[in-house]
Amino acid sequence: MTSLREESLGFLVADLSRLMRSAFQQRLEGSELTPAQARALIYIARNEGVRQVELAQLLDLQPITLARLVDRLAQAGLAQRRPDPADRRAYRIFLTPMAGSHLRAVGKVAAAVRKQALRGIDQQEAAAIMVVLRRMRTNLSSS
């Protein structure tokens, strides 16, 4: 059993996440996108045509908060809602061609943060970290 004075896995992962978000936000300064908008664009790109309610779950946002976020992306010409053909009450979210340049810029920021985070860690160690983190995510997702 871990004592309260020792660093626990949960606190370490949370602290790492906070530091990576902070580094990402600092490097994103001056961009037209907020960190929340950048994150939403990435999730939409990975899940093109995702239902709005599912995107809210992926981003861990309340549906109303996500609706406002998607409104801003749509107003900027980066995303669009399309009616869900299977459910007339639902919408699916798609990127527009204008989103491409923004995604490339966000990718460069993410790569710089990743490079900083992995400094002093060789490729084999980095690959092992990713395998273990994915397995942990799967373990927690399936319960």
C-alpha cells in the first residue's frame, strides 16, 4: 500500500496532464484558437461526423458548453453541423476545408510540447509509455 507521502499514479498523471495543458496553452498564445477550440478541432478530425452529444462526452463537456464551442467554430468557418440522417433531433459535426491550416498549426504546437515532455526519454521508453497508458485507458474505459 502506498503511503500518503508517496506520489500516487493518479496525482502524477493529473499533474502531468496539467503541465502539458499549460505548455500547450502558452505555445498556442497569439493563435486565433483557444485551447478548447483547438482540442475540439482535433477530436472532430479524429471522429469526423461525430454526433454533437458524443463529442461532448469525448471532450468531457456539458452539452450546452459544447454547443457554444461548436457555434464559435462554425462562425469562424472551421466546422459545420449537419443533420443526423438517423435521428432528426441530432446533429453531426464536420470540419470545413478552412480547418486544415488550423489543424496543422495545432499539430506543430502539440509536437513541440511532446518533444519537451519526452526530453531525455529514448524512443523505446516513449513507445513503452504509450503502450502502458493506452492499456490503462482501455482498462478504465471498459469498467
